[in-house]
Amino acid sequence: MKKAKEWQLRLYIAGQTPKSIMALDNIKKYAEEYLKGIYSIEIIDLMLNPQLAEGDQILAVPTLVRKFPEPIRKIIGDLSNEEKVLVGLNIKPLIQ
Amino acid sequence: MAKVKSISKTTDLSFPKTPTGVNGLDEITNGGFPQGRPTLICGGAGCGKTLLSMQFLIKGILDYNEPGVFMSFEETAKDLSLNVKSLGFDIEKLKQQKKLVIDHVRVERSEIDEAGEYDLEGLFIRLGHAIDTVKAKRVVLDTLESLFAGLDNQSILRAELRRLFRWLKEKGVTAIITGERGEGMLTRQGLEEYVSDCVIVLDHRVSDQVSTRRIRIVKYRGSTHGTNEYPFLIDEDGISVLPITSLKLDNKVSSDIVPTGIPGLNEMFYAGGFYRGSNILISGTAGTAKTTIAAFFANAQCMRKEKVIYFAFEESPDQLIRNMKSVGLNLEQHIKKGLLLIHSSRPSLNGLELHLLTLRKLIKEFNPATVVIDPVSNLISVGSPQEVRSMLVRLIDMLKLNNITAMFTSLSQQNEHIRPDLSEDSVSSLIDTWITVRDLEGMGERNRGVYIIKSRGMNHSNKVREFVITPKGIELLDVEYGPNGILTGAARRTNQLNKKVSELKLQEELGRKDREITRKRNVLEANIKALRNEFESVQEELSILRASEERQAKLFTDVKKKKR
């Protein structure tokens, strides 16, 4: 793995709902497993900062946004489907 | 009393509505969209859904001071503001005044993956935030169905939409949701299931190469509404819906008289002209000076400082002005003074209903006392006689309501009958005063005659009057009777000449007779004198004879005495 690349992830949630908590747990788990040391996760609660929803075109909650590396990818849902998340984030080819 | 009160109270409370800000739409919805509830507007591509909803928001801000939120799933805020700028709405300004929020929601399928359960709380939060920032009363979601293309999980989507509409109702905002028309359904995704309060369908139809947009209220829970399809127009002022015929005949009438503009014609009406607010039809075959008569009428109204709109479906304003100069009419001066407006358009420019809308609009803007439409028969080329009739009914209704005097000209087909043909029959019952101009043919020439077929509420002349058009204007000639009726043209002039000749002859004859009598008297007197002379001479002779007899007798006795 190339060192210089840092993965910037952003998780949009709306309050501490079960789905949000689950999504957060899931992404932390995957990141620790596949991106250890080269990732950062920013959590944005739209209940507190509703104006931020427009910037990343958020519709559904929870939404995980991969800000970097480009291009921007979005995954919506509680991230319970590991396979889909890894494909969606484009992590899968990295580990093969 | 108490009962009456409670009834009126319930009607007051019946249904709170939000004015739409769209011309005419409030009339057919009886006041507007249901307040605090969502309304679904659906229709095919390019039928004006986005424009209608944008107009709803902007008019709400400008006219009713109700801020709004426009959530667009298709066009970006920039595109939207450009699109409506051409209609004279300045969105940017309203945004700066914090009266309007435009939020473009981009749903890009290629960017989104779905992994597990989710909800659309993000959308709710965005919408809620926008509503709260401007304290919006009106919300537009254009077009929600884009979500179906962007997201996979239909069951979540449908559940969330249901929640969205409930949530909008709780928020108390009046919302418009637009949807594409689907096959066999009002909308492609069956949005009408969720929005059950008010559903409006827009339609864009082409028949005979003329397109007409129409609007129909499919459903309006808890309220009466017009059920027909109403044509609507998109022009530089946005959308306006064609209002309905007033079904009642309760317009106020006026007994004022307006002059016809032609001195002789005034006299044919015993009241001296037309009633104000009545409608007048001038029918006739080609070249019988219908337009000229109409122009003189318009001129007369302008002379009285009353505003006139002249709708010309055959001639351009310049052509009309030039032509009327040849009969001594200067229409240009009235245009300069702002009393006359000549509006020319081809009948085939757009559908009948749009013509009607244009007429309506101009009439509203210009506020004339008189309207001339020259000719109505041309409109038949755009629609069937029945459609023309229905349009005229609406037009006449509107004119009567505003107490506008209207003159229509109508070209009738050349035929043998003195009564006009069918196309006019269809409008005749709507017309108050009907004047016909026609060709009077005879002795190898053509003359023009005018007569009144009917004039409601006014006694009128029954004569066919010949008229001539001179560079000074229209002149109605005195009636000239011949052995076979009224004489016109050369026959009239011949008749006049003959009359003059025989008059002269009579004069001469009389003179001659006079002289003869004088002569006879002279002869008589001479005769009397001669006879008297004769008589006197006989008398004298007799007395001489008698004297000589006496002298003889005396002599005889003297002789006898001497003898003795």
C-alpha cells in the first residue's frame, strides 16, 4: 500500500438513531480492518448542522461519503452489507 | 336566526385556500390550492409544470407575502433562475431578500451505492432547514419522481414519500408536487396515491397543427371546482388560464347610446345609435365595406375620447391606416393620443382559445370602452363553427360583463338568399344588433346597400338604404322608389333625371294652356264687342225707321187737313 494516500471518509447521520450507530460501528470496523492508519472519519450530525446537507447532496441518512481519494463516492444505508461497502468504496481491488 | 348564522359560519370555515397567483386558476379552483396540503400537478414533458409551480411561489412572495422553497430534482438553481427571467421574474433578488430558497437536489445514480437500511431523513432535514430559514408557507418539489431513478430500494422510497407528505401537512405548508405523466396512470410512479387532496393535470395537445395547452382539475377533495378542460397560455407574463363562461345572464345593461359614426345610419336607428355594451354584427359578402363601416365606428368612439381596440385578422395596422385615409379617416391621430389600439394577427397564429386569451389580456390592459373584431368569420379557419361559437359566447360574455360595446364583422358567402348563411346563424342569437351590407346588382352595375336585420330593444328602419363611399366618408343616400321597388345606382339617377324632365314638361304645358286661355278670352271679348255693335246698329236703324214713319204719318195728316 502506498503511504501518502490518506482516506477521508465522512459519515452523515441524523441524530443517534439505531441506523446511525450501526453505520458508524460498521465503517469503523471495515476501516480498521482494511485501511488501518491511513484513514480519517468525520461524523456530521444533520440534526445539529442541517445546512451542511446541501454541500454533499445528502438525501438519505445515513450516508457515507468518500471525499478522498477522488472521485467522490457515496454509500447510503447502515453499511451492514460488507461486500457492497467495500466495492462501493473501491477498497476491494486494493486488498487483492 | 341562529340557524342562519351557523350555516354561514360553516361556509366561511369550509376550506382554507391559498391563492395560486395564476390568472384564472383561482376562478376554476374556487379560490386556489388547498391551504396547508400538497397538490399534485402532473403532465407530459413541456406542458408547463415547472413554470406553473414557479409562478405559484413567486406570486406568493410578491402578491401575498408568503415566502417559498423550491426544491428542484431536475434543474439547477442557475438554470431555473435563467428560465424564469425571460418571464420577468427576478429570482436572485428574492433570494437575497430571504423570501425564496432554491435547493437543487442532485441524485446521481453512478455516485450512490446502497448498502443496508436507510431513510430519507437527509431530504427532510434539508427541506425543513430551507423552510425554517425563510419561514416558508409555500413549497414546490419538482419532480419527486427523479428519486425513483436514483434509488434502488422502492419500498423504502414509497414509505418515505408517504412520510414526506404527512410531514409537509404537519408543517402546514401549501405544497406543489410535480410528476411526469405515466401510461394509464396520472403519474409514472403513481404519486397520486399519496397526494390525494388535489390533483391537476396539464396537457399539451396539437390538433390541426395548432397546439393548445389545457389544464384540468381531476380531483379536489373537500371543494367544488370546475371540471372542464380549460385552455391556458404561456406568454411573457407567465401562465394564464382561460376563465369560464359565466353561466348566468345577469349583466347590467346601459341605456346610453353610442353613435355609429355614419350620420345616415344613426337615423336608421330610432334611438340614434347602438346601446352601450351591446354587440353589433356587420355581415356581408366580400367588398361590401364592412371594414370601412367598422373603422368609422371606431373613429366615432375615439372622437368622443373613448378607448377602442381594433383587432384586425386580415390587415396590418399600417395597411388599415393607409386604406382608411382614402375614405377620409385619420386613425393615426387616435393611436398617437393613445385612444386607439390596432392589434393585428393571423388567425392561424394560434388556437382559438389563445386568441380569446390574447383578446382578454389586451382588453384587461387597455381597458377600452369599445372593441372591434374584424372579422370573426376568419376564425372559422382555425376551429369548427361550433368552437367559434363557444369562443364567441365567452368573449361576448366577458365584454358584456365589462359593459364594452363590441362590433364584429363577418364575411358571408355570396348566395341568392337575402338571409345570411349558416356560419352567421350560429352566432346570430348572441348578437344584439345585426346590420347587413350587401351588393345590389342591376342594370350592369353593382351598388352597396345596408339594412338592419335586427336591433334588440330599439325601433329601426326597415329600408334597404344605398350608400356610397366617397373620399369624405360613407354617405347614405335618400330612398328612391321606382315601379319595382327601391332604385339604386344608375337606375336611381335615371329615375331622378326622368322626374326632372317630366316636371319641366308639365311646366311648359301649363304655360301654353295659360296663354291659350288668354287668347280665347280676347277672342270672346272681341266677339262680344262686335255683337254689341251689331245690336246697337240694329237698334239705331229701328229707331231711325220709327222716326221716319212718324214723320211720314205727320206729313200725311197735314196734307189731309189742307185738302179739306
